[in-house]
Amino acid sequence: MEKKIIRFSPPDISKEEIENVIEVLKSDWITTGPKTKEFEAKIAEYCGTEKAVCLNSNTACQELILKVLGVRPGDEVITSAYTYTASASIIDHVGAKIVLVDTQKDSYEMDYDALEKAITEKTKVIIPVDIAGVMCDYDKIFEIVERKKALFKPNNDFQKLYGRIIVAADAAHSFGATYKGKRSGNVADFASFSFHAVKNLTTAEGGALTWKHVDGLDNDALYKEFMLWSLHGQSKDALAKDKLGAWEYDIVYTGQKCNMTDIMAAIGLAQLERYPKLLSRRKELVKLYNELLDSDRIDIIKHENGDSVSSMHLMLTRVKGIDVEKRNKIIVELAEAGIASNVHYKPLPMHTAYKKLGFKIEDYPNAYDMYQNEISLPLHTKLSDEDVRYICEKYNDIVKA
């Protein structure tokens, strides 16, 4: 087979996205405005929630969730050791203590027994991570939260409304995934999505957050709170201030600057319109990978598991019986065959920043075992069936050698 050059995850941009952006550029309104508000409404409709908030990254979404919840120094927030730094760095940003738990044996999901043991009176939030678009076992997580309810000590009225630890999913990968008939974004208490360039749905950079309604929660007031935090704590956004004579505003508190622009939202609106077909194509590609990869030598992530279906975001594989050195050699050989690959993820305790916080990879043996032989293969909607056949043929041959 003739050598191909296959990129890992290029964005799938069509004429619709380009035309939407041109329309915005011609409109004289390019920052947060009507397109962003329209995109928020359509995200909420898609997820089945009352509201959605669009910001400039998933990281901003996650951090603002913690800020709005009132998480502060002295509190603890639990997440997985097997994730990208965004899941944990935002805990440090608000001054709380990062608590990492290991994965289950031979699993990308956190160890739920370890999660339950990690909960203390200081625990305010759990951040499960939907790796590769495969949603966590949220029933199990909420069962744990209920069992530990007596330990919960609320800091403020908002936390009193929940009366228990709040579950804020890092759903960066899982936009469009379903868990027991519900879409990601309407399963955890809060969820944050990424629309980065490599994600299934992209706005170049960007993200969104959603939440489930609970009794006593004023969704309009909560939405306004997120708007304040995202724009310096300013009581009026640019759209409101643009009205004649309406310059006056107040700074309610010292917020951040992480709003989404209408240019980004214009891309997102076109992507969302195309999204059912994009997801369907990803499902076809995953099916082909499952058929062609050598399952005797390669473990493949399960994207469909009973009544849960992932967003098919990443093609995670593990080569049986190899170590880091051999794994890295295989990645080089794939590159020599023209195939870009990746590793998801290097566990957080292996990184300098987390070592400085006192974390040691020896305390997370299952996460290390997952990492040492993991290779992520290209999975995107620009792949042809022939591309996948080429990748599988080369990969199968390399791991046999």
C-alpha cells in the first residue's frame, strides 16, 4: 500500500462555517453578541437543559463553575489522576486542595472505591472526566455522594441548595454522548465542554457549560452570575452598553475575562447544524477500527457500553505487554509510515507542577499502567475508510514485529 500522510485531528470546516463567519464580519458585531446568545440557546436545546453559557475555553467554564459554587481555600475538590491538567489546575486556581484518585485496574475511569475513600468534610466538588467521550458511571458517583451526604459542610447558600457534594463533569470530550438516554450536559450537576480545534465540534477555541435544574435554583439568576464572572464582574456586556445612552455600568466584583465572541459562535452554529452527520461518521470509523485492529495484541476503548454511547472523540488503544520505551518506539514507527498518533494521557503526578504539589506516580499504579502502553490513533471526520485500513494495516504489522 502506497505511503499516506495522515494527520491526527484536523478541524472539519465546510463552506457553511466560512459563510457564517463572513456574515458576522460584515455585521459590525464581532465580539459577544447575538450569535453567541443564539449558540447558547441551541447548545441548551441540544443537551436538554434550560440554559447554557458559552465561554472562550473549557478551562474557563470549569473554573467559573468552581467560583460560582463558592469553592475557596480550605476546600477540597476530587478528580482523576488520569486526565489533562485542565481538570485539576482549575482547583489550584481557586485556592482549593487538589485531591487525585487512581483509575480502576485496566480502565480510563477513576476508581470509584478510591473516590469514596477520598471524600472528607472539606470535599465540595467531584470532577469526573469523560475521557475519549466515554461518560463515567454517574449513577455510581451520585450513589457515593448520597452515602457521604452527612459529611458535607456547605460554605454558602448555593451549596446549601444542593446539600451534598456537587458533581461537575469535565465533559471536554463528551459533547453528544449519551448516558442512559440523557445527553452529556444533562447528567452531572454541571458539565463543561471543549470546542477547541481538535474537538468533535469546534469554534477554533471555546467551550460551554450547562447545568441540571434543581428545586429552588433560579436559572436566570445563575446564568447572569456566569455572565458577570466572565466579563470582569461588569454589570453590562458590550451588547447592552451599545444601546444609545446606555454607557453606565458597575463592577460588581473582580471577575475574569473569558467571554466567547460572535466569530467563534458563528463557526459553532454551523458545526452544530452538521453535528448529527459528524457523529454518525465517527461511529462508522470506530466500527471499522474495531473490525480491523488486531484484538489479540491491541486493547481498544469501548465507545458503546450497554445503554451508554460515547461521542467517539478519541481512538484510544493499548498494546498488550509493552512498556513506555516500546510504546514510544511504536509511535515513531507509525510516524515513519506517515501516521500521526498521540498519548492520552500522561498522568498528572508525572508532571513537574504536580510533583511540586507533592503527588507521586507511585501512588497511582493503575493510571501508570494505562499510560505506559497507550497509543491514540487518528479519529476525525476527514478520514476515509481507506485511511483507516491503511492505519490498521501499518499498526498491526508494527505491533507484531
